[in-house]
Amino acid sequence: MAERQRYDAVVIGAGHNGLVAACYLAGAGLRVCVLERYHEVGGAAITEELTPGFRVSTGSYVLSLAPRKIFDDLGAWDEGIELLERNPRFFAPFPDGTSMTFWNDPERAKAEIARFSPRDAEAYDAYDDFIERAARAMDTFILRPAPSYEEVASAFEGAPEERPLFEMLYQGSAADIAEHFFENERWQAVVAASGIIGTFRGPRDAGTGYVKLYHSMGMVTGRRGAWAYVRGAMGAVTQALAKVARKRGVEIRTSAEVAEILVDGTGRATGVTLTSGEEVRAGVVLSNADPKRTYLKLAPGSAVPADYRAKIEAIQIESPVVKINLALSELPHFTALEGQDQRQGTSGGLFIAPSIDYMQTACEEARAGQPATHPFMNIHLQSAVDDTVAPPGQHAISIFSQYFPYTLADGTWDERREEIGDRIVEEFGQYAPNVPGAVIARQVLGPPDLENRFGLTGGHIFQGELVPEQGFDQRPVPGSTSYEGPIGGLFLCGAGAWPGGCVMGAPGHNAAHEVIARFNDIGGVA
């Protein structure tokens, strides 16, 4: 086998976490090589042409959870990351032709809530304050090794009588939270919807309260919970990180798929072998692949202890997600906004989730192996605020939809992919009737497609469910206080490690800092 030069660290995967890790490692003076199986960097945070003139975020679609400190540390803002405000934050149409628009201005947002329930508008500040305090408790743990649940609980700043509500948020359901604070069914649904994103649980299922908190805590825009588009779509983030990495001396190799992690006789990782047969040697290996792919496919079976293998096999990682990317000849025209400014329905995110029970029913159908009859949809019309992603007068749209099982009870994804895509677009058409006839091109990615395209086991966008029993020091398995598992020198640096998924960068940051500390302890680079 051919062998290239030895590195201090080799990183498997040039997704955002792998690139963040590489940037920090190189900044500390380590010789770093990043190996990416695809022909371009980015992983799921990538911009690609759907059809001539239309550029889409193939996988991830908005930026929210990335700590600004990471981009500040790396100087990534100067390499092409430009955030675009989404105002309103979201628009929610309902089947009877009414709608709700949530504006960035809190008073304007509360006035909109008051149209449905004056009592809910009055309750909003107490709800928002509670979420803020819980998010602040989380803030202190994001850029550090995984805490225990008890550590996080002790950091919560609520009064003693609020402890049951805290437990509800961290261990209960998104529906519990929504129904505790609010009375209107439609507003409850909007509040609960952020607790199911990417998660194969319904809003009434335990653990979705934590998912809701997780999606509410982002501060990349400087405003809690505000999501942003990135000019040029999500590939602009990973392209910027790649520029930083190369300036710091990182070697990035694309079309370089890792076949196996090399482990020596002492049980320590010493590099990787590529599918070409080439060996790349390194002092440590950081894997941006998910835990199952890393320990069950890439690591030699003999190197993974049986008890650890059993824990990895038990990770909940089946996806309920379909991602559809559309090129449209025109913007959606919403029935609910007839005679009003249609832009309020297009410049932010769009939730189609009329009630909590609507979402729960969709989840139960998927658990039975059936595609949701009436799916939840989170729709993003980036071209409404970004003129770089579609030709003038035309538009690029992402539909993030649930619930659709990885394994269908009837037929296969190859047989039913387009039918399921039709169903989702037709459901969107119930709210914007011009959409089905405006489609120029589309891409439908079911869970197996997300797995094959991005290397995500089970098609899971977070490399495993983001629920409490797979959070904190339970991520990826119970007792995970280090990013290094049982194989010495092999570190997880992706979303399957604490704190988890979304385009965040914190796992890459944290794993890199643990590696840097190890090198410093032995007196410098290897």
C-alpha cells in the first residue's frame, strides 16, 4: 500500500464540524489532513445546482445554533459568511384560510398572537423568559465537554417552584410546554413544532421538550432563537471554513473516501486506509462520521469492545425526514394572504402544522411504516431574500417534511420516492395552489437517500436522536465524558457527539480542544 506523509491529525469528513476541528488543530500548530469522500467539501451544509440557474442548500438550510465565538475565533466572517435576516421569523397558514405571522418585533408578534387569543398574548412574555433562562443554562455547557444532566439542572436559574416546569422542558414533551403556557390550539401547534424537527417522535412524546429547547437556544444572529439564511445558501459556511483551514496549512483532499481506521496492536488509532488502498498515518484520528458508521463500519471489529459495540448499536438513529428542493417559476401565492402582502409568507420560515394532534397523527402513521397522510412541513424560500440562488423572477425552495419512515411497510423508497414527493408538494398546494404547477425541477431525498448522499446512518440529520437519553454525557453512549472512545487516539467530532446536531460546529470545536490539550500534555506535536 502506498503511504503519504505522517500527520499529527487526520479528520474524516469535510462537513462543518470536521472543518471547524481542522481549523482549531492547525491553529494550534498541528499538521492536519482532512479527507472527504465527496468531490466537494461541505457534507450536509453544501450549496449545489439543482437545475441551471438554481442553487439550493441540498441538506441543511438555515443557520442558528453555531456559537458566534467559533466564527470569531477562526475569522470565518471575513471569508464569505453573510447572514440574511428573516422577518417575519415564520408564517403559519391554516386549512380554513386564516394564518399567523410571527414578526421579529416582539410587540408586533404578540399583537398577532392576540388575534387568536388575548390571553396567550399576555402569557407570551412569561413563556419567553422561561425559555431564555433555560437556554442560558445550556449556553454555559455548549463549548465544553459533555456535562451530566445534574450539572445542567443545577445551573437553571428558576425559582424552586419552577423545578417541575424545568423537568417538563428537559424530560417532557413539546406539547406539555405549549399547553402549559397557552390555550389556543393553533398557537400551541406553532410553539410545539420546533420540538419535533428532525426527530422521530411526536409532539406529545417525552423528550421533545428538550428538542424544543435545543432549537430555541441559537444565538448566531445575536437574537435568541432567530434563524438566518446565509447568502449563497449553506455551502457558503463550509466554503468559508475551508478557506480558513487552507490558510492555516490544512491539507483538504476530496474524492478521498476512508475505508478503515487503522488500529495498532496496543489498541490505538494510527491513521486510515482509503478505498484506493492508500494509507494516511496520523497521531490521532477525528471522525466527523456518525458514531455507528465510525465504530461499526470504519473501525476494525476486533478493536471495539463488545459492551461498547452494544451501546453503539442501541443508538436511536432512524430518520423521519424527507428533504425536497424545488426550482419554481414563481413565488407561492398563499390563499390565506389573498389581498395582503404575500411577502410576509415568503421571507421567513413557513410551518404547516395546524394542530398538535395533526403532527402526532403523522408520527403515528410513520411508526406503522406508512408515509404521513398530512405531513408536517417546515418550508424555506431563501430566494425571496437572496437574489444569488435563482434567476430573476424565479425561486428556489426547500421543504423539510415529516413523518416518513426509513423502512416503508409497503414498497421501497426507489418505488415510491416520486409518489411521496408528489404527496408533499400537493399538500403544500392546499395552502399555495400555484405551487404544483410552478415546479421547474425538484429533488426528493428520503431517509435512505440522506444516508447514501451524506453518509448519515438511518438518514438521521443529527447523527442520532437529540433526546435527553442521548444528550449530555449520554451522547453518543452513557458515560461519554470525552470525545475519545475505547480506541485510543480516535475522537468523534461530529453531531453524534455532545452537544449534537444542526449546523453548529460545537462538537468540532470541543473535540479539537481535547486533542490540543493532549498534545500539549506530551510537550508538543507528534
